Amino acid sequence: MLATLALDAGRAVSHGDLADELWAGQPLGNTRNALQAHATRLRKALDDGRPPERGTAVLRAVRGGYLLDVPPGCVDGNRFLDLATRGAAALPVAPERAIELLQAGLELWHGPALLDAGDGLRCRGAAALFDERRLTVWEDLVRARLAAGEASRAVAELRRLVAEHPLRERFCELLMLALYRTGRQADALELFHATRRRLDEELGVRPGIVLQRRHTEILSQDPALSLSTVTAAT
């Protein structure tokens, strides 16, 4: 219930929408009573067992639903999205600032998005979007490191990301570039061949055009590979 309300912090969520999220497909004798029981337990948790002062309740019952009465910026998911957007905007002009913003966004994470929030469509959809955005923020962060001349640190981070997401070609392509910039051309080429084999064996596809182009550039030792602007190639 808290997760569903937090996704729309500051806006009312109807009884029907809350019931669909919490008990979709499950028969309930009295939905309104069930929601009231949840709200009572949630208020106690939010207030840490202390009765709130009049007019200061975080969880409010409103006409036809409930409202989490906090500014959207109080929700860590919204703070993460804001830092991600600002970091991506700073990347082309101020990579060092982008690193600060993107790191701050990633530090808000303490596990999978909306863990144990249930199987409702809202939470499942939001979790998928948050998890995907987290990966793009990692991409932006290592791009910023490469643009700022931190290739060695980018290699360490990208090795973990490639191990966790071996079929995500963008991580592979960035690791190839980072390896090349640290004088490890052979390792970069071997990574390409390993990724190509995995894509063929697991998905039956060839590497995408960006990954193939990076392979060709490394083979030819393209001078553009040493330029920070190359990290923005798509």
C-alpha cells in the first residue's frame, strides 16, 4: 500500500485502484474495511507508534481513496529520476559534475526496486522502469568516467556490469573502449568475440551495428577512439 501511494506521492489514489493493486483477482468480503485495516497499520508504522499532531498525518483518507501527503521529492525513487536526468544533461558539457550527480542517484539504491511490494500491475511496471533506468544511469556514469579520463576506474565498474548483464551490448561496447584506452587492445577484441559467441548461442543473433563498429575501430586503431566525444556514439 505504501509503495502504491508513494508512486503517486501528493496525489490521491482511489479505493478501487488500491484494491486492484493489493488484491487483484482475490475475492474480498469488504474491500473498504480491508483498506482501512491496512491504512491503520501503515499509519502506525509511519508515525513510529506516536499519535500524530492534528493535521500532520502523512497518510490521509480523502474522498474516495487515500493520499500520501508528502512532496514528490521526499520519495527516493523521484530523487533518483531527478539526479539521473540532471546527470545525463551534464554529461556532454561537464563530465565531472555528471559523475557526482549519477553517483548520488545510484547511492540511493539498496536492492531491487520495490522489493516485496507485491504483484500488482502498478508496482511491477514501476519496478521494471526503475531497474531499466538504473542500468542506463550506469551507462551514463561510465561514459562520464571515460570522458573525464578515468578509464581504469571505468574498466573495473564495467567488468562487474558485463558479468551481471552479459547480453547488454552497450556495457560490452563501453568496456571494449575502456580496455583500449588503458592499452589492452587484445582484451578488447577478445571481449568482442566472447560476446558475439554468447549472442549467437543464447539468442541466435549477431552483434548490433554499434558493437560491430567499435570492433572495426579498435582493429584499425582509429584515432577517434582517444577522443572523449566517442563515448557519446550510438
